[in-house]
Amino acid sequence: MVFDVGETLIDDTREWRAWSDWLGVPPHTVSALVGAVTAQGRDNAEALRLIRPGIDIAAERRAREAAGHGEQISENDLYPDVRSALDDLRSRGLWIGVAGNQTARAAELLRALNLPVDALATSGEWGVAKPAPAFFARLIDWAPGAAGEIVYVGDHPANDVEPARAAGLRTALLRRGPWGYLWSDDREVRADWRIDGLTELAALVTTD
């Protein structure tokens, strides 16, 4: 079983607030724009480009780091069900991985949390990001077992569920975060399971 990161394991509130501070706009402005681009089916980075047209997000990330305002991920950023769910799944003998669209720096911060997982990687380390088929091809090579034996858990239909399914993985759509809530009832999203929390996973996969 492999997990997405943002709005699956990690509450992204801190990072979006950091961007609002960096760009000099109120947090609710960023939140509203993230909601707007989400509803339009656009990438969430488009919210930052609406605030500052032409922004080079990678360069701004480097500038934030240099100014001491870089990415931060701590225990408080984990959703409350994360550790208990991961512990339960591992106790049932499942291999647990984490792989999402994050920077290499985020991977370092996540590893520092010592989550109960077998492996962790980010798109920044792999050099390819979701929803590209190459991301999921890399994931299949990285995780043990055949594609059909891997469950990918995420909140985003376009980045997580559909491309993972196209790669032959099984999928669980998590009703969490703006994308998960917006599309949780969309019957065109073809997930194997729809869940309201991570603690539901153990019973689903062991009784299937």
C-alpha cells in the first residue's frame, strides 16, 4: 500500500500559509484561489500564478529557503489518523510506502518524522511527478509485488486515482482536503474504494 502525501498524510495548511506570507497576501486569498482552481480542474500551483503572474515556483522555493522561510513539516502537520492507521496496516503484514508530489527537501522532513513505513520517496527525488505515467511506472518498480497488488491512496482524482488506475494499481480515494471533498461523490472517478479516513483501510483491504 502506497500513500500520497499532501492532504492524505499531511495537512497542507502550514505550507499554504507560508506562501501567503511570502507573497504578501492574506491566507484567505490563497485559500479561495486554491479552491477556485481546484473547481476548474487546474493544478493548485495555478493559485500562486494568479497572485504573481509568471512566478518561477522552484526559484521562489529556493529564495524562501535562503531567507529562512523554507518548507517545514512537523508532527503537528500529520492528520490525526496517520500513525494509528499506518501502525495497523503494518501489523497486518502489509508493505507500506509513501510517494507523492513533493520536493526533495520535503522528503528529508518526512523521513525525520520516523513514520512507520517501509520506504518513502518524492517526485523531487525521482525527477518525475504525478500524474505522469512515468511516476507510476517508477512506483511499480520501487514497491514490491505486481501493479495489481499495490493500492495507491490519495485525495486527488486527476493526480492520484485515475493515473494510478491507468497504471494497473488499485486505488482508494480519500475524502479529505479540497480535492477529496469536491470529487468524493463523483461517480466518474473510478476508485476501488472511497474512504473518510485512513483507519478504514485495514478492514477494506484485508476483507476484499
